[in-house]
Amino acid sequence: MNILVTGGAGFIGSHLDDALLEQGHEILCVDDLSLGSEDNIRHLLGNRNFHFHRMDITKGNALSDLMKDKNVQCVFHLAANSDIQQGAVNPAIDLERTFMTTYKVLEAMRLNGVKDLVFSSTSAIYGEKAKAIPEDEGPLQPISLYGAAKLCSESYISAYCHNFGIRAWICRFPNVVGDRSTHGVIYDFVRKLNQDPKRLEVLGDGKQHKPYIYVKDLVSGILFCWQNSHELLNVYNLGVDSETTVTEIAEIVVDEMGLKDVELAYTGGDRGWKGDVPFFAYDLNKVHALGWSASRTSNEAVRHSVRMFLANRKK
Amino acid sequence: MNILVTGGAGFIGSHLDDALLEQGHEILCVDDLSLGSEDNIRHLLGNRNFHFHRMDITKGNALSDLMKDKNVQCVFHLAANSDIQQGAVNPAIDLERTFMTTYKVLEAMRLNGVKDLVFSSTSAIYGEKAKAIPEDEGPLQPISLYGAAKLCSESYISAYCHNFGIRAWICRFPNVVGDRSTHGVIYDFVRKLNQDPKRLEVLGDGKQHKPYIYVKDLVSGILFCWQNSHELLNVYNLGVDSETTVTEIAEIVVDEMGLKDVELAYTGGDRGWKGDVPFFAYDLNKVHALGWSASRTSNEAVRHSVRMFLANRKK
């Protein structure tokens, strides 16, 4: 199958490239390298089934032309702004990078008769919730601009499915950790501890607790849903049943870096930044019933990611 | 209070102007007159509390400048593409007219510290549902591009409330009928019967059944929610408990036009067009509990609107 992956040089996108190539597909990897990096796909550049196109998909007709030229049959759309905190400073970022990218993908698919779309959505569309939420419940009241732009994307995907015969798989991700990640709490903690190995600033009270999924588990879940669910619009929460507190992440990072007697200095409050949520839990019954579950727990995912991150930094 | 009404020369917007002026507010009516009309506000042009500004709010900083110059305290945002069927032909219309108008309003409010927003949303955000839905339930899977763009607007409003201290009232409307309406099923039926008083083409099988609310009832509901609900984000379904079939609408129009022996020619199928839903029902418990309900039933609303429409055409 000829598959186009937007954001294919990004953290999750590049792991998805790996998995799709292993399944024997031909991959058109599209990325503007604003957040993605050639380092993530360097190992694939010699593969004859892998083709990289540096492209800003929001500009002009380049994406549509590529779909037409290369006879694309399926799109995995992962391109988005992944710096959630930036969204609250400048709302135009998520509008352009997280929503308009989706609109451009949908229009290019409509104009070229491309029928299958797999989309990376997020737990952030649920906003702040007191309990684990199944896929078909509401309300959907995102509190971050990133979550808002992802819910916009889901809305448009739903309407395109019903109006233009597109089939879609919407996978909602929790926090994702693993090698090639270039931001997030693990990244921040390592950077801070390199600067000051005696004191670690922790945003909030450290009690924020969320499920963290290992990136390869996530990719296996995405592919499982795509291959085993056959509705017009297939929506799945992907995640792990367990969770990790921010303090636990700090302790794992300190431990893996071989540090001792590090003071954890909390900035206080129940959340790290405006738009953050203090805790989050998914209802995973739907994807478990389909036959998939993650291989690593949240704590295992965090510890493994810290190890990979530290090992890669030493190279 | 200095209140800005976008889409203020439109069908619903102009009735809202009337009601807000009656309450003693100063009204800045903004409209690009692409769908609205000066006819709808001509009776207000001499009122010293009413100020009309012809403006495309998606262009440049005109809206933001106006908010600043006039010390706007509250925005009623009604500007949108109201031609739902057009959205499926050209998706850019609802993106620009239904969603980007909302984004521009939110940005202008953020930049000028305007805190209160009342927004006209729609039943179309729920998509196709088997039962009446309360405000806090999902899934939200719109099937029209119009519904998608309204859900995008709600998403962004939610995020702006949580990030930038804006308070919002989101009122979800069903089908709205009444004088000054320039499209929709009543308008179409009258037009068709003027062309051929013996035969009326009815889209679908005529069994589509939905609640229709009279425009002045709707406006009273919007103002009631705004004045009596005080959360950060207040979401209400507005509507009537009763409903009307498309065949009943046809019969009411035929009756009010004084016609006899009109053949109703159904195009068939369970819906009028792609993106239409065969039936729709709201759960109105929340707004009823707040203390508001509509004064006219769905059938009364339809008959009264047909009468007003015919009377205005004769002028």
C-alpha cells in the first residue's frame, strides 16, 4: 500500500514509519522539519520503500499534488504542534499547525479520492474530567488550545466521513514517552538536572498523575485499530491502565542519572501550567475488547524512556 | 452595557438587536451583509442606541479596533454561514464564515480584555442521534460541515474560557423559523408553490421530523440563559418539546396560501440532502430547570412563520 505519513520525521511519526515499513508498505514521509528532525529518519533514508519529502502541507497545493503523483491510498496524519504550552501563549500556532494541517489533509484527500485516514488525536479533547471517559461520552470541553485544535480536527474528519466517503480511524493518545522525544517532562528534568544536579524544579505540586504510554506500544495500538476496526468512523482511546505521578517521574530520572540527595523544589498548585490537567484517566474498554493492550505499564514506559534518552545523549 | 452583535443584520441577529435595545443596552451591530440585510435593521437605524457597522470580521483588525474604540463589554456572536447545504459543496465556506469568524471574535476579545461571549451553536454538532441528548453527553460527531465548524467554534470557546478568563454562554439552536428568514424549508416551499401551485416537490420522504422554534422564543431563551446562568462556560440546548414533519410543513404552507389539491411529490429517501438528519430531538431539561421554556409549540411556530412570511411578501 502507498501510505503518506504527515509529521513522519517527528517523534511518533518516525516510529510509525519504522512499523509500516516492516509491514511491507511504501512510505511517503512528509515533514516540514519545524519540530521533526532528519535524525529520526536517517536510518531509513537508504530504504527503497521510504521516500522523504520536506514540505509545509499548509502551503499551496504541494500535498494534493503529491497524493496524485504517488497514487496515495492511505494517510496517517500526525503533523501537529506538539508544544502544548506554546499554544496558550500564541493561539495562532495550534490553529495553523494542529487544525489547518488536518483541514489541508482532508481537502487533498477529497480532491484526489483518497479514502482512508488514520488520525492522531489526544486525551486533551476531553478537558478536565473526574473519571475515566469512554470514547462516546461527553462533554468535550478542551482546556488547552492544543486540545481545541485537535477537537476541531475530529469534527472535520467526522463531517468528511459522512459527506465525502472517507473512512477514518481516530486514535486518542495520552502522554507518549520514548526515544526521539524532544520535549516533555522527562526531557525537561534531564536538562534541569544537567544544569543543577542538586536541585530539581518541579512544576505544580508533583501530585499530577497521568498514564504514560511507550511510543512503540502506541504505534502497535494505532496499527491494530486500523487493521481490525471497520466502521466509517472508528474512534479509540489508546493508553495504559496504570499511571505515574510527576514526583515519580522526577525520582526515576534522578535514579537513572545516578544522582543522590536531589532536592525536589515544587512550584506549587495542582497543575504545571494553565491548560494542564492535574490528573487524567482513560476508559480503555473499547480497545481492549478489540483485542489490543499495551505491553508496558506507565512506570515501565517512563523508566525505559529515561534510559533510552540518557543512552542517546551519551552517543 | 455596550454590546457588539456579529451577524446583527441577519435573521436571528436582528431580532436579538430588537430585544437587547428594549432592555436598554447600546448595540454595535456588525454585519458584512453577505447573508444579512439592511431591510432587517432599517427600523432601528434612527435609534440613538443602535450603531451599524458593515464589516467582514475575518479581515484585518477592524473588529478588534472597534471593540477597543467603543469599549465593548459583551459580544453576541451570531455571524456564520447559514446555508448548510452549500457547506457540503464547498467546505471552505463554513471554515471561513462559521469557524474563522469565531476565532477572530475570540482573538479580538482576548486582545482587548472583553470578558463575556454569547454564542449561537447548533443541534448539528450532535450529528445523527437516536435519542434526545443532554448538553454534557457525546459523542459529538457532526455530519454536516456546518456542524463541524460550529463544534470547532465551541472547542475554541472552551479553551479561551479556561486560558484567558473569558465567560461564555453557548446556546445550541434547533431549526429556527420566523419573519426575516431568507432560506429554509418554508421559504423553499412558498417559492416552489408560487412557480407551480399544483405540485410541490418535497426533498426526502417527508417523514423527517424536527423541532422548530419561533425566532422570538429563541431570542428570549438566549437572553434568559445569559442573565441567569453564571458558570465559566454555560452550555444550553434551546428548543421546543414538540416537533413537525416536513409533510406537515408542506400542508401548513399549502393551507396558509389558500391552495387546494396540491400534489406532494417526494424525492424519496429518509433525508433531504447529504448532511441532513431524518429526525432530531433535544433534551431540554437543563434550560427548563433554569426556568425558561418556549411559548409556541413547533407546529404553532411553523404556522405563525408562514403567515408572517406571506404577509411580508405582500407588502
